[in-house]
Amino acid sequence: MDTQIVEEPTEAQLEAATATLKLLADRTRLHLVWALLHGEHSVNELAAHVGVAAPAVSQHLAKLRLARLVSTRREGNRIFYSAVNEHVLRLVTEALFHADHLTSGGRPAHHSAVGELAS
């Protein structure tokens, strides 16, 4: 990996990173952000995808929005959610790739799909 933080993180950065990881430590919220890897979605689309009731999905999305992990776009009376930036998407993707290593029992599926990655 060629991106590296050279300076020691500040207290504010550590607090923000900790808050982000705590929010993503919830299975439903992680699944919602993962779904947003594939583009923006409405609450009802996300609810159907993750198998959680729309009101609960709305509450999770509100927390993610307050933490500035997702953003919204209104189209008529519908609101569409998307991931804020590529850092959020990379964070979730890397967490899921790591989980793939932990649960695969052999060659992780993402190695086959993406090509040779460092183990």
C-alpha cells in the first residue's frame, strides 16, 4: 500500500476514527454501507436488500448521515442515500475483504474476483 500517514494522528483524528468504527461495528449499518458500494438507493430498496424494516433502516441511515458517512439526494418525495466518499467505501470493502480471509478457509473469494492481492 503506497498511502501512508506520516504524522502521528491527532486526538481529534483518533476520536473521529473511533466513532466511525463504532458506527460501522453494527451489522445492519455495515450491510447498508456495503449496499451503497453499488450506487445510491432509497430507504425501501435498502430495507428490502438487507431484510430489515424500513423504519429501522431510516434510523440507521440517520446515524450514518449525522456521522457524515452517507449523504442524501431528494427526488420528489423520495430520498436516495449514497456513501460520502471513496474512503468510506474503501474502509467497508477492506473490512469485508478481511472477513473473507477469516471465514474462507482457503483462498478468499475476493482474490479470485479481483486478481492476486497481497495476503
